[in-house]
Amino acid sequence: MIFEQVATGGCQSYLVGCDETRAAVLIDPALSQIDHYVALAAQNGVRIRYLIDTHTHADHFSATKELARQLDVPVVMQRASPAPFVDMRLGDGEMIVVGQMRLQVLHTPGHTADSMCIQVGDRLFTGDTLLIGGTGRTDLPSGDPEALYDSLFNRVLHLDPALKVYPAHDYKGRSHSTIAEELASNPRLQKRERAAFVEMMRSLNLTMPTHITEALRTNMSGGKTVARLLAEATSSVPFMSLVELKGRVEAAEDDLIVLDVRERDAFEAGHIPGARLLPRGQLELRVNQELPDPTRRILTCCELGYISTLAAATLREMGFLHAVALDGGMKAWREAGYPLEPTANAGAPGHTSAASR
């Protein structure tokens, strides 16, 4: 068996391949590691045939949808998964064939309704159902401590004690465990009576994962993350440096419109001399009124440079092909000690002046 384990913080993903056919699967891939997975597959001389998520992740962004697009291979999840981009939905007891490997699926709800464990040879990929020294939490959407008890004590823990346990998360640098070791030393598995186990899970009072709302939204729907939107915008937008813009402002050039896309209060507190105000939230509705000439060169700016990048990308999509964004944003402009104009009337809709760009 070809086997590679990739740790991303506390998240664990796995490349598992067939020695004879060089076919492979990728289990629980993280969006930030796409290039790493592609390189690992090439390094091992395997072709990824399936992309598998053991459940709907809440603490990181899954790479399955993006990798499916890049590699033209199917996404596999348990039948209860809400994600619309899943190509193959597996039920309990079913399996997928990858070369000479057989991947057997156990539906193990509890952490989420769509949680599943996957057995391949002497290895059990447990997702968040069973962790090393712990279990998946049950207080996130579709979590159920009663169901987790059944999945663990009536299913997983009845498997061969020698099976190696490879979870979707471990935060202490451990690579794997075994079912026997977990039965003997996992603190949560010592609560073997249903009522005691359920009460323990309901009283854990754990902190919420970072980006939980965005992770669940994107993993359940296939929508884009904010980071992805910014990356796409950045790839399509040219930038102008602070120094370059300062020089143009000082020269009072009239071939550049500086468009401040912050809210009015931030604009009036201090903006680039001659800048116009057009908040990002009003851009599409007011662009024809405020920017009647699509051939003009437009520079967008905001506080940190993120919103202005999105704004410039939107302008270019709308036909303003000379739109650029300020590299660094107003925070960097202020820190550099460059001039600011605090006058309120300069931000009035439609305002222009001799210094307007």
C-alpha cells in the first residue's frame, strides 16, 4: 500500500494508493494543501481516482470540490452529506474499488449526521468519530451524542482491536493509534454506559472552531471562501504602489481617478487628497452615475487593501478595464506619513475638484 499522511495544523489527510495499479484516493484533503497533494501523487507515481471527505468539516476548508475540478475525478461522501457537489454517495456497508484495494464504509453518525469511517486493509480512517485519546464533539450542526455512542460502542469498537486508527485530527503530533489502545486509554471511552457517555458529551463546553460559519457554509454548499474570492480577484487585478500613487497625487495628474470604497465616516476622517467616495456596497448601483467614462484609469483603495481588490476586480468585470487597486491600503498610506485630506465635503456624491483623479 502506498501511504502518505499530511498534517495541516491539527488536521490530518491521507493519500492511499494501490502498489500494483498506482490508483489512489485522497481522504479529508485541506484546501491549503492542494499543491502538496498533487506533488505527493506525482512523487509516488499514482493517479488520484477519488476524493473522499469522511464528514462535513467545520474547522477547515475541504479541498475536494476544487481538486475535483482540477483533476476531473469524483467527490465521495456518505449518503447523508448535504453538499450538492458530491458525485458518489455511499451507504453503510458499501465500498469503492481502487485498483486492488477495497475501501469499506461504516456509517458512524454522531459528530455529524454524515460521518463515516473507512477501512482499508489494516487501517481505519475514522474522521472525527474516533480520535486519538478522544472523540469528535457533538455540539456542532447535526451532532448527536446518542448516535455517537451507538457508532462507537456498537460499531467501531467491535472491529479488530489491531486495526490502526487514523483520525481526521490530532493536535499533539501523533500519527495513529489502534482500537485496542483507544479502548484501554481513551478517557472518553471509559464512560461505557450510554447515559454517562451522553452526559459527558453534553457537558464538554468546548470553544467553537475558528471560521466555523464559513467552513460549514463552503463545505456544505460548495460556495467560495473569502480567501478564494480574494485570490481570484488578486489574480485578475494590477496594483499600484504607495510611492507611485503619492507621486501622482503630488503632481496633480488628471488621468487617474482615486476611488475610496470605504464607508463615509472612515473617508471623512482622512482620505487620499482628491479621492472620490463610492462605498463598496453601493458600487454596482452607482457606478454608471459616478464613473460614466469606462476608459478612465481608476485606482480603488480601502483600509487594508482587501475590499479594494474585490472592488477593482468587479470594476474590470463591468468593463472598466483600466481599474487597479492600491497595494497596502489606507493603513499603509497613513503609516508611511503620506498626506491625508479630512474635509467632509470632498466625499459628497458626485463631488469633483481640481485635485480629483
